[in-house]
Amino acid sequence: MSKVLIIDDDEMMLRALSNFLTEEGFTILTTADGPQGIMIYKKENPDVVILDLGLPSLDGRDVLKQILSYDHNAKIIIATGYGSSQIKEESLKNGAFGFFLKPFDAILLMEKIKSALRFPNEL
């Protein structure tokens, strides 16, 4: 069973993503805190991370960089409610595997997660 770590400070989004992905058969880990998300990543080694950019404790961009500096093969999908083509381009350039806007489209999100799970860890 694949593990997904959700790092998002929006309680409703955290709950919605968690419920949806649990129903899809994933093991879910959650936190609303960037530094705690990094610690959970290092301890649990999830298969995919869904990361909000607008975290109050540590900016999502910094969380992305820190997780990727720990594990350059991490599959991190950025989730944001304030997306622009510039933010998307910057996120992907900085190593994010994917990007989606909130509120999430369940079908598109599942496609991104399944793609991340199929993608080889070593290029």
C-alpha cells in the first residue's frame, strides 16, 4: 500500500484530501506544519508528498527544497489555491513532480499521484 504525506495548513483541505485518498486505498500521513512535514518525511519515507505552498510555519518552497536535499528522488506534488503559471514553472523547475490548483479535481489528482508512483526513482 502506497503512503502519501499531505502537508497543508487548511484543515478542510487536509481532511478532504485525506478522506479521498484513504478511500482510494492509500495510507495517509498528515500535518499542517512544514518542519514537522520534513521530519515525517525522513521518518516514514512516503511514496508521494502533497505540499501546500502557503504554510505559516515554513514556506512550502523551503519545505520542497529541504525534502529534495534530503531525498532528490522525492515525488512532491505542489497544491496551492494561489497558483499562477510563474509559480507552477518555478515549482517544477525546483524539483516538484507535479502541480495542481485547489480546490482539487479528484481525477486529475489521482492521475498525478499514479504517475508519480509509476515514475522510476532513479533516472
